[in-house]
Amino acid sequence: MATLLLSGMHSRLWRDYLELTKPKVVALLVLTAWVGMVLATDQWISFGLLFSATVGIGLLSAAAAALNHVVDQRIDAQMARTHSRPVARGRVSSKQAVIFACSLALAGFVLLYFAVNPLTAWLTLLSLFGYAVVYTMFLKRATPQNIVIGGLAGAMPPLLGWTAITGDIHGHALLLVMIIFAWTPPHFWALAIHRRDDYAKVNMPMLPVTHGIEYTKSAILLYTLILCIVCLLPYIVGMTGAIYLVASTLLNLRFLQYAWKLKFFAEASTAMATFKFSIVHLMLLFLVLVVDHYFKVLTLYVS
């Protein structure tokens, strides 16, 4: 009986520490970083470099997520969506979470610095600082434009992936950053509309709280239009081909359809449906970038 109880406690603790890392969010970040790696070269990437870069970026992203749990524990405890988080509920102490986050950050930085390159290590650490400190500790509580300004930290992974392979910053990588930067506001504001009362309860100046839901719906529509334009840039500059152009246009039109419905024909579930589709949109968009890239490489090889 005692053995079963102890086993159950270890299993619960393991799940709590995993939850600290926000694995679904980190998985999406790592995916966009991996696409940055693929698009950075026409050659096959060595497994060792690919593995080290992926794990290093993932560890630092997970560290930033864990620090977010610590900084936001008071408001997390009061919000329906986050009240059961490990630090908010006291299952993991703040000290334990900080030690865990610092350990992940140190391991990720060392791996990137020595197995990838110093530029990627420092840029990834800067992204951690931007999310965990600048955004979570200050911008999130200071301005309704928090997600717009702070979204830059979350948009960095494709650049990190690119520098991991090339060791330098390229304009094409910055276009990938621009896509995620433009995508972030409509993605997050759709969730903020759905959770408006939660944010109002903790006095968090999210756009639906400070400017109202209708204003936020207009902002989502505007940023979705901006996203559609930004997504054309990789094709315009010759970075991508027809496969990307067609697929991204279809995906963006679908996103625009969600934003239009949210603004003018919203139902109770529309905001959350828009939020969920935005995640699918970004995943498919970046996977299409890979398909388009390898099609171009194969075409050049055959010719």
C-alpha cells in the first residue's frame, strides 16, 4: 500500500514538473525553430547539430515557461483556466520551480553554446529574458498592447533555428519572425475574449478588458489582414515557391473567415474556435514551408 502511494506521488510530481514546461506551447515553438533550421540550407543537416539545436532551444523555452508559472502564480490561482497549475496550487514551491527553471536554462544554454554556436545560445537566452521578465513581469501588467510588444520573444524560434545552422542572421529568417509576430495578436486576443472575465477579475489589462470586446474583435480582424500580407513576403522575395503561395493563401483566407465571423456574426463558441484554428494555421503554415523548400531543392537537383 505504501509503495503504491509513493509511486502515485512520484507520478503526480513528474506530471507537475512536466506541466511547468508548458509542453504544448514549447512543442509549437520547437516546430517553428526546426523549420528555421530546414529553410536555412539546401543541404541535409547533420543529426548531431539538429538534435543539439532542437533540445537546447526546447530546454530554454521550457525554462521560460516554468518561470512564467512562478511570476504568475497569484493571478493563476484566481483564474479558472490556470487555477490548478502546480505552483498556483502549491504542489511545487516557488523555490523548486525556480531551481528547475534555472537548471533547464543552464543546460540549454551550455548545449547551444558548445554544440551549436554562441550566437544561437545568446539569442535564445535573450528570448527567455524577453518572455519571462520583460513580458511576464512588466508588459503583461502594464499595457493592453502587452501581447503585441511581448510577442516578439515568442516569434524568435525560427531565427534561432536559422542561426543554429548558419551562425548568422539572414533576412529570410526575419520574415519567418514577422509571420509569427503578426500571427500572435489575433491568436491570443481570441483567447482573451473567451477569458475576458478571468482577466478582469485579476485586473490584467488585456485588450478586451481595457477597450472592450468589440474593439478587440476589430483588432483581430485588422491583424489577420496584416498577417495575410506578411505571409506573401516569402514568395515575393523568392524565398518560397508556388506550393507555399497556394497553401498559405488558403490557410490565411480560412483564418480571415474566422476573424470576420468573430467580428460580425459571432456565436458563443466563435472566439475559442478562432483561437484553436490559429494554432492549426501556424502549424500547417510552417509545415508547408518545409514541403515547399524540399520541392524546390529536389527540382534544382533533378534539373
